[in-house]
Amino acid sequence: MKKIKILIAILISLTFILTACTNGVGKESLFLTLSIKQPDATKSLQTNQELEFILSLNLPLANNELSSFSLEVNSKNGIDYTLTPDSTDGKFEVLNNKSVSIKYTPTKSGEYTFIGKYRLANSEEIKASKNLKIESVKNNNYIKDIRVLNGTEKNIENQEGKTYVIKKSEKNSASIKLDIELNDLGDPSLIIFDEDGTVVKKITDKEDLFNAFPISGKEDDLKKFIFVLYDSNNPNTNFENEDFKEKMFLNLIVSDDNYNPEITYMENTGSLEIVSGNDIKVETIADTYNLNFKVKDLKEFGNTGVYKIKASVVTDASTEQILVDKVFNYGERYEDTISLNLDTNISDQNIKIIAEDFIGNTTIENYKIKISKTSYEVKLQPKYLDGRALEVQSNRYVYEDDESNNKFINLIAEMRTNKNIEQDYTYSFEIFDGVDDKSLMKEDLLYQNRYTFPAVSLKEGENVFNLKAEIKDSENIVKATDNDTIRVYLEDKTPPKIKNAIITLNSSGKNFEINPPNRGNVEYEANTSWNFDINIEDTSEIILNTDTILGEILYEGQSVVNDPTFNYVLSENTLRISAPSGFNDTLKKGRYIIKIYRDSFGGNIQIQDENGNYLKEGQDYIIEFEVR
């Protein structure tokens, strides 16, 4: 009993002192000290940590130094090798000329014999040995890695373990590959739990460790699984002892998301941009220019959300610079905006944007950016009379119709420059009608670079305004000039209208134009036939709902044609209507009426525009003229 207590005391103190032989010069002692990092030394020795052996000699002669040293490890379970400074299994550190540290990690349980060896210069080898029984090695069998073969690994922060995404078509099982280290085979078992603690699958056959397991839970959710390896060689391994469970966590996302993320360029309405598809032309005076893009993977379509966004710019054949590289967590972002700042000293740049969702659907958009850096820049900004800015849609400003009869806006002209402007320099702004280039307003000799013009009336459809801006010196000499063009759209709410009618006398070829309100006079010529062209226009495209145009020609209330089918030519927003084929009426003095029916004989509206506007019920297109 006394001997057992002594042995326990030795284990607790973790120091073993062994006596070696002498070399004939004097009596030297070899000390073998074993330091074990064991929290509770009253239990049987259980470790997977390093054992540190300190080999030390008590040398009476100072000039006797170490020549060689080693540690032999022998065990009944098959370990039989020697650790030397050249060995890959050992860790050696020479402490001084009389001591050395050797570190060794047990890999199996069993009985060990450790033999420390020294050799001094010109002397025989000194040995010391000690037996040590290691009851078990903690977590001798363990999970090294786990991978989902039919899934894609994704990064999710704040989630323990790895996350994989698999498609809905593969949702009934997840093909798993496990990398398990079985140092001491015994009878390990692998149990898979879901996050509720329910056992999904239990694997006891070592050959079955690579098979698939079923996936439970709702689709499009983040599902968590815990893989637990129970080591039968460790007597302390059980369901209640969490310390001895070898765990690995796995997250799975199952989805039928088949939609690619959308990448949309957000136009910069405050600058001079021309956008045509993915080609963007920019004119600016700034040193940098900002481009913004929106990436969407909207949740309502069953999407898994944006996973990764990457944007790069190429400025020549060999240089690619990454501007944006973002990774998002699952369910964190379904829409994001990225902002890119470009160097305006480089005229031609290619932007590449890659957006990927969690299921792996990827969208790639390439944009060509052409930058013209100028010294001067002008801008024309339309606003409502109350100061509100007009909304931009489809690269044009849109006037929100308030149902008033008059549609007015203010036009704000501005000129910027990166040049030095002298104090006595002045600005001039002039606005032109963009259709006929007619000057609408002009303001000269301003001492500010921003000016608001008086109200301008809009017409339905497109209103195009051109701005010309100049900087002049004190002698009225132009020092700089620039131009801008904007489009302002007013919703088309009126039907196509008669622009004019041309009455032609066939004998003399004389033309008489009748303008709205569609009444006029024609000069009489005896014994001559006549013809007409009625021009109907709209701000938008004209639509014909019948194959023919029906109408009638009346003289003093009596019809002068039997065929109600008129000839016509349609070209987008202009409809030209002429007399029926074979019409040959002799001109007479008196009152004529040319009527284009609102409806066809079948009741269909004959003429309307692309916005669905047409004449009110009971109305027809009418031209009246009197021959005098």
C-alpha cells in the first residue's frame, strides 16, 4: 500500500528521478523529469497533449559537455521508435550544456516505457528509463473535416461550422464526405442531430461513414446539423458528458431559386451623361466621376439573396483594379447599391460587375465608360413653379400633370468651370426650342453662374430645350462656351388633331391651305376639278383601328361621292387623308364640308393615338370651306 501511495505521489508531482551509471571519471547523475499538463492528476492519465521530458546531468567537471541525446518510446500496443533531434516526431530544445527538453505526444492508450539517453564527449552512453501507463488518450478518434459533395460552400459569419447551399432538386439527401481520423478503431459511432436535438441518422458501420443523410426542415431556411463522434475507446464518452463529444457543425440551405440577380445602372441625372445600353458617355470637369449600380435578388421571387458582388475596372489591356469585393450573409441582403469612383483623366474604362446569389446563379454585366474631361460644363435643370424638381424617367424629365390648362416650368441654367474667372467676367444664357432651334429666352451680362428663367409653357409630348452658355470678358469677348440639351415630357391626353387641309385646284395647280379652326375660303375657277389632303397629327404615334378610312364630302348639304372609302398614308404621328379613288368633282361656288367619321360602320374607333386618346362620341374630323 505504501508503494502505491508513493507511485501516486510521483504522478502528482510529475517528477521522475532516475539513477544512471558512472563513466569512471566521477559519479554523475542523470535526471529524467516528466511534466504532464493534466488538470486532475488524481484520475488515470488521459491526455492528447505533449509530455515534456527534461534530461539533465549533474556533472562535476565543467568541461564535460553533451555529445548526443535521444528518447526511446516503447509500448505494448506497437509503438517502438526513437526520438532524436533529427526525428520528425519529437521536439527538442537544448537548455544548456547539461540539460535538454524533449517533447512527445501520445497517440494511443497503453503501457509505455520511456528511455532517456545521454552521451558525453569521450565517454560511454548514460541511460535512464521509466514505465508509464496511459489509461486512455482523450478524443483519440476525431472528425477532421466534413464536406457536402452536391452543395456549394458559402461564407456565413457568426455561424459555427461550414455552410453549404444545395438545389431543391437534390433536397431529399445531402451527399456528405467525412474525413475521420481513427487512431484507435475500437467501435466509434457517428450520430447526426438537427438543431432541435433530434437524431437524423446514426452510423455505426465504419464503411458507411461516407453515405448521404436526409435533410429535414423547410426549404429556403438555414438548417443546422451537429455531427457527433462517440469514441468507444474512451470510457468517459457518453451522451451526458459534453467534454468528450467530438463535434462538427454543418449548416445547409436548400432552395429552388432559379433567378439570376439583376444589375441596373443608376443614371446620374445631375451630370452630362449619354446612356445607350451598357455604353455610357460622360462629360465632366471633375477629377473623379461617380457611377452607381443597383443589384437586386428580390425575396418575393423565392430568391436566396445576394451572396457576393465584385466590381473591377480595366483601363488598358493589362491592368485590372478591383473596386468592390463584398460578401453577404444568408438572408442579410436582397438589394444593394455599389458606388464606383473613376479617374476622369483616363478617357476609356471598362467596368465589369459580377453578382452572385447563394444558390450560385450569377449575372455578369460589362460597361464601357467614355469620359470627356472638359474645362467648362453647363447644365439645364427644369423645376415646377413651386420649386420642386421634375422626376427623371427613361433619360428625360417628366412633368406630373396637375390637370391645369397651362403647364409651366422654370428652367435653371448653370455653368461650371475649373478655370480662373476674372471679377469683371460675365455669363450669358440662351434657351432654344430643340425642334426648330428658335430662341425662346436670353439673359446676358449676369455676374452669377446660375440663373432661373421665367416660366416656360410645355406642350404635350416631348419638349426639347437647348441651352447655350458663355463666359465673356469686360470687352464682351467670349472666353468659354458650352451647350446642354434636355427633354421634358408632358403626358399626351388629347386625341390626334387636324393640323391643316390643302385644297388643290387641278387645272391651275393652285393650293389653298385651311388651318384650324378648320374653316377657310377657296378662289373659284370655272370648269375645274379639285382635290384635298387633310393632315392629322399627334404628339405620339397614331393608330388606325380599321383597314379603311371612312368619310363623306358634302356640297350645300348634299353628298358628292358615292364611295365613303378615302385614301390615306400613315407615318408614325402623321396621318394624311385624301379623296377617294376616282373622285372627279367640278368645283362650284358655295359651301363644302369634308367629314372624316369618328367611327367605322362596325362601330370601331377609326383613329386614336398610342396612348388611347380619341375624339369624343358624336364628334367627327371636319374641314369646311367656301368657294367664292
